[in-house]
Amino acid sequence: MLVKPLFRDRVEAGQVLAQRLKRLGINSDPVVLALPRGGVPVGFEIAQALHAPLDVLLVRKLGVPGQEELALGAIASGGFRVLNKNLIEQLGLPPSVIDGIAARERQEIERRERLYRGDRPPLPVAGRTVILVDDGLATGATMLAAARAVRAQAPKKIIVAVPVASREACEELRRQVDEAVCAETPDPFYAVGAWYEDFSQTSDDEVRELLERAAHERIV
């Protein structure tokens, strides 16, 4: 597989996406929620461009026991789940097994929230325009879990924003949220990382640093 990257790195991707979002004329106290880790550098650029606060929203895949790379669903901050009911029925997984997997992943979400945010409370989203950001969408399952978690907190509007996505994932998200901005939808899609020159892993330290910078620049 040899494709021409669309973005140099996540910073450039965030800057491109920010310009697309600016054209929407968002004017109702927006808040940017990025999916760690890769979505945070993208979200930081958007938050800077829109003069909006930045926070994280944690989502974890629920892996099939013994085949963890196979997702039976996802869980987001607040315990909100998205489940692949067809796969669960096909594998004959009882609710107790799913609850056990979800409980472990919920603990990991809580651990990472403390790691990334420290003693800062989550940003309130009720009545605000929430921009959900990641570095790309392949299936869209984790973003769907994130959107449902945010919807339960009564935002005014939910916008999903990603630099690159499969057409199928982008179309599905458009049916689930108020607006989906996918800067690029290449076909065939391959994988998110294929469209970046530099898709090196974002570290926990980088996530923490960007959140601290965003919070500090909002205060001063």
C-alpha cells in the first residue's frame, strides 16, 4: 500500500480542520473535547483557533476475551456504552462477562482522567456547542460512544470533527450527531495513520502538557 499523505502531522491536521470549523460560524460558547491520545494535538489547534476551552473525553474499546483486538463495543467517560449486539449474540457472551470487561475499562478511564486532568474538574457542557475531536475515524465506534456520553449531558449541539475518515464512518456519525466535519474522506480508506507523514504515538506527557497549556492560556 502506497498512498500520498494528506497531513504532515496532527498539528497541521488540526490547523486545517480549525479553518473548516471557523467557516461554520460557531458562536454559542463552544467547548472542544478531544479523544486521547491522538485527538489531543488536533483538538489543541482547534481550541486555539476558536478561542475555546479544551478537555478530554476518554473512550475505551471493549475487547472480546482472548481476542482483545476484536471490539464488542466501547465505553466512554461516565460509563456510557455502545455494544455490538450482533457480535455478542454470535459469541454467546453473557451480560456478566460484558459487565466485567466494562468495569475494568471504566477503572482505566478513571485512572487516565486523573493522569491527564489532575485536579481540574471536567468542563461543563450543558447548553454548549461541543466539538468532539479525534485524529481520524476508521469504524467510528469509539466516537459514537463519545457522542452518546456527551448527549446525556444535555449540550446545545454536538459537532464531530476529524481530519480524515472513512466515508462510511463519517456518514454514520452524521446520522447520530448535529454535524460531522470530516476534512478528508479518501476512498479506499486503508487506515488513519496512512494519511499522515508523521503518525508517531502521542505520549501521556504530551496530552497532559497540552491540556495544561490550554487551561493556562484561558486564564491569563
